[in-house]
Amino acid sequence: MKTDLQTVKNTVNSRAFELSKWLYETNPVEKTKYWLWVLVRTVLIFGICFIILYPVLLKISIAFKDPVDIFDSSVVWIPRHFTLDNIKLMIDRLDYWKAITATFTLSAGASILQLISCALAGYGFARLPFRGSAILFMLVIFTIVIPPQTIMAPTYLHFRFFDVFGIYHLFTGKPGFNLLESYWPTFISAALGMGMKNGLYIFIFRQFFRGLPKELEEASYVDGAGVLKTFAKVMLPNSIPAISTVLLFSFVWQWNDDYFVNIFMANSVSLSRQLGMLTSLARPEYVGGFAYSSMLINTGALLGIAPIFLLYLYAQRYFVESVERAGLVG
């Protein structure tokens, strides 16, 4: 009898739940609220995305316009006279292929060196505590907020008269040798943990390594591995998310840098330096005056961000996953 009552009770509860669900789904007020929220959310997301992408979309539209379209008020986004002349002209004027090769070499080399030095430093701070390590790590974090302009003069003079502990001066009597107008200042800074944004990368690696289980290291030590072998064979392969994050951040920041490039390689052909000279195109003697000059400047800027844009299309999924996992573990 008790079982029959429980069955009836469960049946009634189930029917009541289905009835309440049906009333909720067919309630016009609730449905209106739901679809109104969907509409507001869609408009909000679309508006934010449009604001962010507007400069890029504008540059893409301008790059393929003919100069005739500049003075046609009916042409807004889609060119009426589609042309590639602007892109061809700017590729030639920027010495684009030579500049992009030099920039890629500099960015890739610096990124790899920063990855190695920052991974070692982050592992040391996370797993090899020593006296004063907390103070030293605070100084590393402090380098993130120091404006590079404050050390511009000593940095320039250091690489203009480069010497190691005065050894070169001791044997030759000269103040040092000139490393400017080469990749060496950037590569040396990156390899020694003093490159651009290195404090941030060390922090990322430190937080990630602190989140990995200590049993991995202990098992490696039991097998007879030392510190460096444990780092290279065990810890580093398990830090792919942090590696991806640092590598992409470093490459993009190095690609967009023009401050250190103008200090160390003032006479070189690099993409950031060439793009920095685009303002020289804003001269009224061009056909179409300043409007045509603006078209050329926007086209050159589009060519400058095109490689990074293509890199993002390829690596954005891995980048988002790496940032997420690095943040969760840290």
C-alpha cells in the first residue's frame, strides 16, 4: 500500500513538473523577456566587435580603392573601382619584402631567446628557492613598470661601447666595440633576461611551474636526473601552455616595437621603421592631395599588420587555450 502511494506521489510530482514547464515555455511574458535579452546581447556584442574591428575594416576598404573613389560620396565601404595599385605602390615604397624578412628574423630570434631565458628564470624562482629570492623576484616584477625611456641613454652607450667586465678595454685600450646597427643588442638583451617585457614572461613561467605537481620532479630525481635534466625532460614538456603564451606575446610585441629598433638599428630596413616613415607621404603634391596620401598611409599600415593578422587566424585557437590553461594553473 505504501509503495502504491509513493508511486502515485511520484507520478503526481512528475506531472506537476511537466505542467509547470509547459506553462513556463508557453508563457508569453517569459518568452518575451528571453528573446528581448537575446536581442540586447546580440546588439551589444555586435556593436563592441564593430568598434574594435572598425579601423581594420576601414583600412581594408581604403587599400583597394581607386583614387577616383575618394571624391565619390556614394562610395563608403565597397570600392566602385577595385584596384591593387595602392598595395603595389606601398610594397615598392616600403621595400616590403626586405623589411618583413629582417623584422621576422629579429622577432623570431628574440622570441626564442626570451623563451629560453625566461623559462629558466621562472623555473628557478618557482622550484629552487634561495636566500633573497623573494626580493630578487620583486625586482624582476619592478622591471615591468619601469619606462624604457628612463634607461635609454645608458642602454645606448652600453651597446655603443660594448665590453664585458672591461676585458676588451684591458687588452686593446679601446673603450669597447660598436654593436649598434645589428641584431646583437636585441639578442643579447633577450638571452640575458633583460629584453622587452621579460619581467612579465618570467612571472608567467614562475606561476605556471608553481602549479605543476612536485611529484614530477621527485620521480625524476629518484631516476637520477639533475636539475637541468629535470627541467628539460620533465618540466618544460609539461609547460606547453606557458610556452605558447610567452612565444606569441614576445613575437607580437617584438614585431610592433619601434622604440628599441630606432635606438639600436636607426639606419636599418625594418618594417616598424619603414611604417614610422609613412607620415612623410602626407604631402599635398600627390594627385588627390592629402586624401590620396591618407590612402597610401592606410594601405601601408594594413601591410604592416597583415602578417600578424594571418598569424592570429592560424594560432588564435591555440593562443586562447594556452592563455586559459596558463591562467588556471598559475
